Amino acid sequence: MSDEARNDYPRMVCHHCGDAIGVYEPLVLETRVGRYDTSLAADPGVFESDRPGFHRACYELIHDDI
């Protein structure tokens, strides 16, 4: 698959580290009502969210009170 074709796929970037969040990786979406744990495979609608998303490990690094 060419790089151009790969760039056509939706992707989510971690708000903390800037790396892409893999489809099956655990992620945390920061919502207006609190933390939402999911993955892109489990909840593809997350791609359309305007809320910040994080790798779970990154989220826990910056929110050490969890």
C-alpha cells in the first residue's frame, strides 16, 4: 500500500505525545462529563469526536491521581 493510500485512512493522534493511536490500542477520550475508555475498533465514532484523545498510558501519566 502506498503512503498516499495509508494517509486516506482516518487516524487519531494522542493529545499528549503526538503519536498515532492504533485501532486496537486502549484509548481515553476526555469528554465533557469525564473520562471515556474505549478503542477505535470498539467505537469507530470516536474518529469524529472533537474531544482530545490519549493513549491510556499517556493519560495516566498526566493524570496521576487516577
